Amino acid sequence: MTPVGFISRGFRGKRRDVASSSRVPPGQYVVTDFPVLSAGPTPRVNLDQWTFTIQGEIDEPKRWTWKEFAALPSETVTKDIHCVTKWSKLDTVWKGVSVDTLMDGIETAAEFTTIFSDGGYTTNVPLDDITGNKAWVVYEFDGQPLQPEPLARAAVLGRLAWTLGEVVELVQETPRVASLYLNVPDWAGHLAGQHVDVRLTAEDGYVAERSYSIASPPEDRWLALTVERLDDGEVSPYLVGELKVGDRLELRGPIGGYFVWRAGDETPLFLVGGGSGVVPLMAMLRHRAKATHKAPARLLYSSRTLADVIYREELERLGSAGDGLSIVQTLTREKPMGWTGYARRLDESMMKEVALPTEQMPAVFICGPTSFVEAAASLLVAMGYAPQSIKTERFGATGG
């Protein structure tokens, strides 16, 4: 457990302006865009086939087509959003149909509701939390129709407690990226692909939190986090630059049960990473390397330059082990002399050359910036990959 009053040595953080401070919960940071985390490829649905249905413990199901739904009484609401992944966006303006309007005339004794979305994602919440002018099904943001790109997904963190890890080693992976190896005495273990929350506390009580993927496999003694320093960030410059061996760090986790992989499965593994999106994929490759049975695997990794390749030497060792793993890299900004890999952004021809055949039905994990993940997932779906076989983790602006 974390001692009361724990202070992160040397951390000051960025203070909010007075106007937003009273509206933003402790540990949150204000963004101007929408940071994105999503569970799979963005569904593309023809509006002629779109439906919205309420069913379950009611007399009979209610169903609307898109035209019928759009004709329902709508409302424009302005709300602050506070995501569990630590970002807050203020004064967001939405237009849509109130859940109260949709429930009008429906009698039910149910206390909870399960919400289903295209792609198989579900969540359940108390009915009281979405009725009484508390929730809307929206189709416009800021006066414009919603775009296909997803906004966010959430996680329930109530049962996780903060704990302390001691920095036992710092490894500079690239000029901007470092791996932090932590001794966490009461660590309960994790799965390859999961992440943790990190909390920094200044002497005056100011708190900042961010989420970072776990880079170490479940078998390792130390917990490893690999962090990219963002110069205008708040937390990453502290973790990559200020933090020293012997310092302690507050952690909460592990978090996430969707974007995970367990060794021992014979299903082929296809990993696609962009930039620091390779971190959770590296945890999977390290986990695979320690397994007795190694499923066939391939990594397609995109970096700006050779100097930006994270885990460069280790990837070369893993790729040359001759155990069924192949690693393909592409550089998007600078091609050094003697480079034999790809030297362009991910495209259709590259994906067709590198992706495992669809008949092998591989498990697919894609992680990286939003645009990269969306492009990769869309290419694979167009090639015949089942959307449910593709798991994605994407990130936009995070506040650093």
C-alpha cells in the first residue's frame, strides 16, 4: 500500500488555470482534442442498415431505423467529460436523443442495463445512471455529424489500490525513450499487453496521473515500463530525465483484460506497432520467448528513423533466434545507407506482403497512434480478416 503523504521527489507538474481547476477532478488533465483508446477496428455501418433497439425485461422490444431515430425529439447539451484514462475535455457540445425520450412509455422492473455496440463491445450500468436527464444517444458533436473515429473506452478501477515500486534500473532505449525497471514487492502479476497507472504528487499536493503499457513479460522479476518523453508533457519528462535509481513510483494496476495475449496458444500471432505502440507488443514477444511452446509470430514495426527504433538490439536477437518469429520494419522519414527494410508509411501493398495469410486465422494486435491503428486495421479488414480477430490499442494526445 502507498504511505499517506507520499511525495514524488523533484516533481512539480503543470498547474491548471484557475477557471478550470474547480471543474477538473484531482489527477485529471485538460485536453483540446479527443485522446483515443479503442478495442478494435472502427465499424463502418450503412445508415440504411443501422438500428437502435431496446429489449429485455419489457413488454415488447422497441426498435428504430436511422431515419426514425433521427426524427425523434433531439436535445443539445453541453457537458464536461472526465475519462478514467485521466483526460478531461471541457464544454463539449452534443446533439442527440435523451435516453428518457427513448424509454418513454416503457415499463420495467430492471435495475441495470447492458449496452451493446457494433463490434461486440458491451458495458453495463445502473438504469438510474442513464435516466433522469443524465444520458443521451448522440449523433452530432460541436455542430457536426459524428465521424467514424471512436472517442474512447473506459475501465473500472475501483478495486485496484495504489502501491509503490522502487526504480532498480533505467535503460535508455532511444534519445527520447527509456525503460524503467521497478521492484514492486506486492505485485500480483500481470498479462502481456496490460498497462498501469502512474501517479506523481508534488510537495504542495498537486497530483498528475498517466497510463503506461507494461513492457516486461509476466515471468520477469522486475516490472518494466517504457516511456517516450514528450517535451511539452507533464509526467513523461519527469519519468525520462528526472527519475533516478532508488526513487519510488506510485503505481496502480495491472489494468486491461482485452488487449492481452497468453503464451501456449497455437494460434499464429501477428503484431503491428507504430512508434511507442511497440511496448505492449514487446511484452508479448518477451512472453513468447520464455514459453516452451512458441506459436508462429510476426511483427510489423513502423518507426520514423533508425534512431527511433525502440528495443532495436533485442528485436534483432529475437528475430534471428530461428524459433518461428519474423520481424519486419519500415522507416517513414529517413532511410540509412544499407537499410534493407521498407522505407515508407504503411500501405496496402506492404500489408499484403507482410500480413500472415487469413486462412491461418492469426490473432492480431495493433498498437500505435490513432491514424496508424485505423489504417492498419482497415487494411486487414479489407483483406478479409475478421474484425473480431483484430484487437487494437491506440493513443492520441495524452498530455504527456
